[in-house]
Amino acid sequence: CLAARITVENPDDAFKPTSGKIERIKFQSSVACWGYFSVWTHAAIHEFADSQFGHLFARGEDREEARKTLVLALQNLDVVGEIRTP
């Protein structure tokens, strides 16, 4: 099983946490990949909150299959809002 942390950090400011509204989170779980998020649609990441607001987990027959599953899930993850995540 592999995991990815979903965070709101600004790469142009030494990866410091950022805050703002989240309008939409689009993620589709599957048998091989699942996730959870600590914010809802139309919520916000508070300026004093931890920058991590979600996790994705993937599994496979071996590490490479789990990695490919996780990469695909990350490519299909869509977070829309005031936060800047290039």
C-alpha cells in the first residue's frame, strides 16, 4: 500500500502552508485506490490549520502497480478554489 498526502502549500514561498476557500474536490475512489479529505466542498482551509487536508491510498499486486494506481489517482484529483496549487 502506498499513500500520498494532499496539502495546500505554496511552492513559490518555500512551500509554506496557504489557506483559502475550496469550491470543489473531485476524487473517485476505486477498488485499488481510496482517499479521505478533512474539508468539504464550499469550505475553507484556515490560516492556522495544518496544510494537509487529505490522503490517497493505493494498492496493487506489487509496489509498481500500486505506484501506477496512485499516480493515476493524483492525475485525476481536482481541487478548485482560492488556494494556489500549480
